Amino acid sequence: MKFFVDTADVKEIRELNELGLLDGVTTNPSLILKSGGSIVEVTKEICDIVAGPVSAEVVATEFKQMMAEAEYLAKIADNICIKVPLTLDGLKACKTIRTEMNRMVNVTLCFSPNQALLAAKAGASFISPFVGRLDDISSDGMDVIAEIKQIYDNYDFDTEILVASVRTVNHVKQAALIGADVVTAPPATLRALVSHPLTDKGLAAFLADWAKTGQKIG
Ligand code: G3P
């Protein structure tokens, strides 16, 4: 399973990348706003840090303008993955970017298996179902992931399931159990994956006993 971080915070991305756990980055207009920087500068900086796909989102809602924005964003770096919304124009842009620009495309704002089916037919590299936002409205985000997985397996679609709007470490576990290809999670959620009270307790006990030996390694 690949780990992407869902942030435009360059400092966080640099730190997580140094851990060797990062396979890519996802951004969106809200995260660019939060970063306080310009989309081109922030995205370029991220692409210089991370070798894997870096999703940068178009904000146009009409096909022609989406394509113009896609061309512009693609020039930032070779590892830019163009993110388009799951609309008819977005799907048309997805197909065109894949066939004419030969670029990765992440189709975002997916909330149903049928939407994911359309994105796969449009040749999307990634589909981003938002599990947290489905849970927010008393749906079950993970049920949607499982259904998309089954549909993609039924037809051998190459589109990777990129689980987004991840809010908890349990979302990560459930996505992995279902066999989703990627999770994108906020930095704090990725860091929380390592935490276990018994690890902390066990380490403290080992260190206390080691101190009593009076030895040194090396
Ligand atoms: O990856 C999409 C993500 O940024 C949305 O997360 O928590 O705002 O639903 P959230």
C-alpha cells in the first residue's frame, strides 16, 4: 500500500519524506489556502522534495479552461498528477489529459462506486473517494471503498484506489484490509500510525534495565 500525505505544508512533507515512508502528496485548493503560498511556488517546492506523484488540482469547472489549467500545472514538474473533479467536464478532461498529454490524473470528490466506475472508464490513474465526508453524513465510507475495489477487480481496471478524507488510523487499517492501493492522510494521522502504548512502555523498561547494566554499545 502506498502512503501519500494530504497537505501542502512543505516542512511536514520534508520531515515525512526523510522518514522514507512517503510515496506521494495530494493537495487541493483548501490545502493551498492553508499553506498561505502561491500554488505554483508551493507545488514546485513539494515536487522538488518528493519523487512520487504530487496531485495539483484544477479549479476551472468547464472542459476547455480545465485543459488550459492542466497544461499550466503540468509545466511545474514531471511528477505532477493533475487532479480534476468528478463531473462530466472533469471526466472529459481526464480522458484528454491521459491520451493527449500522457499525464497522471487523479479524479477527486468521488462519493459513489458508479462515479468511480466512470473515472476508471475515463482512464484515471487514481480515483479519490472521500471516506471521512461519507462517514460525516452517516454513510459508510469504507463500504464504498470495498465496492469500488470489487468493481475494479471485476474488470481489471488499472485505476488505483486512493482513499482520501482519511481522518483516523482505523481508516488506514480498513483501507489496507480491503486492499486499496493508496491512502492519503494528514501528517498527524500518518505519524499516529506508529503509536502504541505498549511500545512506549516496553522501550522505557528496556532502557531502564540497560542503564542498570552500566554498559555502552560501541
Ligand atoms: O484528500 C481530501 C481531503 O483533503 C479532504 O479531507 O478531512 O476535509 O474531508 P477532509
